Amino acid sequence: MTGGKTKSKFYRSFDDKYVFKEIKKTEFHWFIEFAPQYFDYLCKSFFHNYPCALCKILGAFKIKISTYKNNKEPKITKKYIYITENLNFGIKQEDESHIIRYDLKGSTLNRFVKD
């Protein structure tokens, strides 16, 4: 699945609990820079029962993929991903009518989320 302006690729884990979002190298490095403040905020929110509408980013990874052809030097491809919780995990079909989904940036243009 792809989405947003950047046409980022999204994947789900086999059990649907997690979403993997492919990101650009620059976005990966931005996250690494602000990650300590992000996780500090989430910890405070959790331990003090503050309301929080942020989707939890569970990890950010750089993956190197080596492809070998005809005994030549391997072609190395680098991918950068976020792993987040799947906010739709465990929602029953009958509960769908009580849920309102929205884009965090407020945009309704070119969005693929069902009303």
C-alpha cells in the first residue's frame, strides 16, 4: 500500500499488530534527532495518564539488502522504516460505525481512509 504526497510504502505484520512505513533517509535522521524528546513525552504521557493522540513509533531501522547476480559484486539497497502500532488492530466490524478517522494534518484531499 502507498500513501501521502511522498507515495511512501506501507506494510503490515502478519498478525496486523504493526505497520511498517518506508521513509526517506532525511526523515529517518530527523527522527533520530528528536527521538529522545519524543520518547520522553510518550513516557510522561503513559506514566501520568495524560491523554495522547500520537501513534506510537516503536522503532526506526535502516535495512541493507544485498542482491547477488552472476557472481558479481552485490548490489546494496538501503531502506529506512518506522515501525508503529496499528491503530485499527482489534477493532471489530460492528464497532466501525462509532469510530471517526482523520488525517493528523487535517487534509481530506487524496486520502485513502474510509469515512
